[in-house]
Amino acid sequence: MTDSKNPVPCCLTVWSDEAHLSQVYTGLALLHDAGRIALSQRFVPARPADGEAPQHLRTVQLFHAQLEMNGLTYYIDVHDGPEIADVVCDVYLKRSFQREAIPPHMRHKVRRLGLNYEVFKDQFDRFELKRRLALQGMGSALKYAMAKLIGRSNRITVSEVTGIGMSRPVEPRILFMCRTWEPDDPDRSAEKNGERRAINEMRAECLRRLRKAFGSRFTGGFIHTPHAQEHFPDVLLPATAPVDRRSYLKIVREHEICVATMGLHGSNGWKLGEYVAQGAAIVSERLVHEVPEFIEGVNYLSFDNPDECVEVAGHLLENEALRWRMTLANARYYEEWLRPDRMMERALGDVLLPLENSADVGMPAGTVQNYLDSLAGLTETRRERRASARDR
């Protein structure tokens, strides 16, 4: 085990800068900054695409990385699908964890990594600069350095992805903004094309029924793409709605209840992790892949079909106490399990014990408690406004 006075040497072997890996890379950089690990990077070429594999697995290695610590090799897999790579390692950290998909000879090695989303350091990240230089060339490295220098990076940082400490609106509302997936690629298997159609139809029907049931208390629709415009014109977002991630996270903060559906290959989509980081009350299609300590009825309520989606969302809308309990549970979950440095601390539990004080690595001391206090104050404000309305 380690403390900040004796950081553990950690060598990260990198061959990809895929966005899904940003959470892992950011968590390791934050642990280095805090003196928990002594991080170094080794760059190797990515393997060629496997032309014999199914389409969605031909470049699966671009969602992988590897690190060595204290004589242990950790293989990191953040791909959407449940497939396990047959690699030599001591520990296999898997984002889309599905027990029945793990080969018997790997079961003792595979661990749940948790929810995934794209996130970067607030401060300058020299490890990212080196990755960009090694993997993308001088132009990308200079672009990153200049964007950070003038404060105009277009990537979401740790402080931006979390809504902890930010007040919610007085009246609860429901949010479900999403996209469609193009389902008619002849190079893709019939099964995977069918999966995309099912995802699109589930989302469209949830949108229709949520709009009908909740009217102005619901915000949602499909992002405008040629496919969505052709096949689902009745459930598009307003044409003027901002859909960049920074604007989207601001919209999430304006809604207490957020809806999520299954992603590609049964994955838990980025929005689920972002909802947790924002401290939202979550309505989610039943999870296919396991998430450590993420508990149905505590962190989210699940549904299996559009009617249940409306029923569960309505239950949360009318139950203030349940919404607040879920909001607080997700605020705590983010701090203890999902913040990038925390996630990697727990993933590397063989050699890194999570610190007792969450402020030692990431947020300022008292942030979570201040958030809990602000929620209590907001609840009281709501009660006063409702009492005043009844008196009138």
C-alpha cells in the first residue's frame, strides 16, 4: 500500500487516445498530482484492425490500455461491448461487465471498472500533451497547449462535469435528450443492425409517452441528424436547442429527474455517469452491465418498457423525499466511486487504498457537505413557496 510520501511507480502503456479512455487517463494524472502514484507513459503502436472480426470488434484494442504497478499488470478495457480480450495480465478492469460473457479461465481476473464518460483535467496535463505528441503529432499537441493557455479548451473537465454544489430549480422537471443510431450498414451483422433499431424505437417511444404524460414538465427529443429527421420527425428536439456537451450539462443541471436508455452493445452510456456526477435523480432502462455499488432503488429506478418509463418518472416527480434521497446518494457515489481519481484508486485497490478524506485528491474540503446543506435549504424554500401559494 502507499501514501502521498511514497508514491507507487506506475507505468502506463498507451497505444490509443480514444475518448472513452479519457476518464482513466485523467484519474491517473490526478493521482500523480496528489503524490499517490509516480506516473510514466510508454507508447507502442496500435495493432492493425482485425479484418476477420465482427465489425464492432475490428478496432476494439483502441479502447484498451495497460499499466504496471508493484509487479502487477492491469489491463484496462472501456469498450462498449462485454467481450473480454484474451490477454496475459494479473487484473482485467472491464467497463461493460457481464458475468456470463467472461471466459472461465479469466473469471478470477476480471473486475468491474464502473460507469464511463469523457472528462479531462482542469489544469494543464503534461501526460496528455505527451500522448497527443506521440499519437497524434505536433499539430494536435500545439493545439492542446494553446487551448489550455488561453482557457478555450472545448473538452469537459472534472469541475464542469459535476453538478455537486450547484442548486436545482424549485420545480422538478424531467429530461431525456438523446440520439438515434444509423441501423442499416451492410457491413454490420443483422443482429447488430437490429439492436440499433430496437434502441432507436425504445428511445422514440419513451420520448412520445413522456411528452404526452408530462407536457411542459418534460424536456427532450432526438438530436437533429439526417436519420432522426427522416425516421422520427415527431420527437426531434427544437432546431435551436444547443446540443454541445457543455450546454447539455448545463441543461442537466436544470432538471432534477434524468432518463437514460441502453447504449450500443448493451452498454451503460456516458449520460448515466454524467447524471450521477450532476447529482440527478435517475430513471434508467434496466442495466445489462454491472456497476460496482450502484444500487437500484438507491441510485436509480429502472424500467423495461416505455410505459414503465413514464410510470417511474411520474413516481419520482411526485415523490420529493425519494428524489432527494437519490440525489444525495448519487452525490456521494460520485465522490466515492466515480470521480476519475476515486475510480482509479478503487480499481488499483491491490496497491492503493482509497484515502479517507475525499478532499485529499479532488474537490475542496466540505464540498459534498455544503451540497447536502444547500439541498436541505432548497427543500425548505420549496415548502415555503407552496405554503404561500396555498394561503393565496
